[in-house]
Amino acid sequence: MNPGDTPGENILLVGFMGAGKSSVGRLAARARGLQFVDLDREIERQAGCSIPDIFDRLGEEAFRQMETDALGHIEPGRGLVVSCGGGIVGSPLNRALLRELGFVVWLTATEEEIFDRVSRTPGRPLLQTPDPRATIGALLAAREPLYREVADLILDTTGRSFQSVVDALFDAYDRRAASAH
Ligand code: S3P
């Protein structure tokens, strides 16, 4: 980037656990030479322990506060690709912050696909329940209107390669940037 260039609008990825936010985010950042921020990893770095440990030792409320703090440290117009934890849309403050921070992309997937993906990647305290499948259904139903409220773009990832999701994302991002000029 040259001095005086503006880095461009941030891209914020939201969506349920297992929707592909980190994978899509990393790939999108690499495709355009942008900086990738994984908010969950930032929280772990700040706390000095893993998310399951934060939930265990301090509880969900403390985690939510750390999540809001981490989001609050993102500045608008920095050209970042930010992957957010699935529950970030739970608070009205976070939803307002997301909308101020840039282009919000909601990654979706069917309940079946989410269940498949999260079963392969452990470490999600909210799914340590007797019936994780039912927990996913209930959380999805509660959160869908909240994701919809903040989304500038909705992209379904079910059965698609992450690369094709990234291509669709930048089609929309570039069109939006062009129409802003
Ligand atoms: C959460 C999702 C997780 C992580 C935490 C809580 C949620 O992130 O922030 O376990 O409330 O949905 P991912 O969506 O990246 O799994």
C-alpha cells in the first residue's frame, strides 16, 4: 500500500459455529493481501488461555465482555478481514458496532452441515450438552434474526468450496466499493 492510500472497508464475517468464518476469512485475506483477524484468537491471546478455559473459569458473561472489548478495538476503514465468534450478534451493542465497522457478511449452512462440521472440530463450550444437535437447532433459531439484522450480504456455504464463497464475497464487495465512488 502506498502512503495516502486508504486501506478500504473492513469485511466482518458472522454466522453460526461451523459456518466457515475462519476458513473463508483466512482465504479471503490471503487472496487480497489483507490482514486477517480472528476475534476468538485475539480474545485467547488477551486472556492467556483458551476459550473453553475462559468459559470454565470465568463463565460465559465474562467471555461476552471480552468479545465486546475485542470488537471495540477494531477500527473502521482498515481493510481488515475479521472473523467473529458465532455468538457475537447476541448483544445490541455488538450489533451496532458491527454495522459501523464495515461490510458484514453472514455465512450460513444447513443445520445438518453445521452439525457435521462442529462434530469434527471440538472446543466449543456451548455445545457440551447432552444433545448438541438440539442445542444447535435452538441457538440457530434464536440467532437467525440477529444475523439477518446486521448482514449486508448472506452467503450459503453448504456443499460449496470456501474458494467459491470467497469469489462471491469479493464480487459483492467490489460492486459495493464501485457504487460508493
Ligand atoms: C460461540 C462461538 C465460538 C466461540 C465461543 C462461543 C457462540 O466461535 O466464540 O465458543 O456463542 O456461538 P465460532 O463461531 O468460531 O465457533
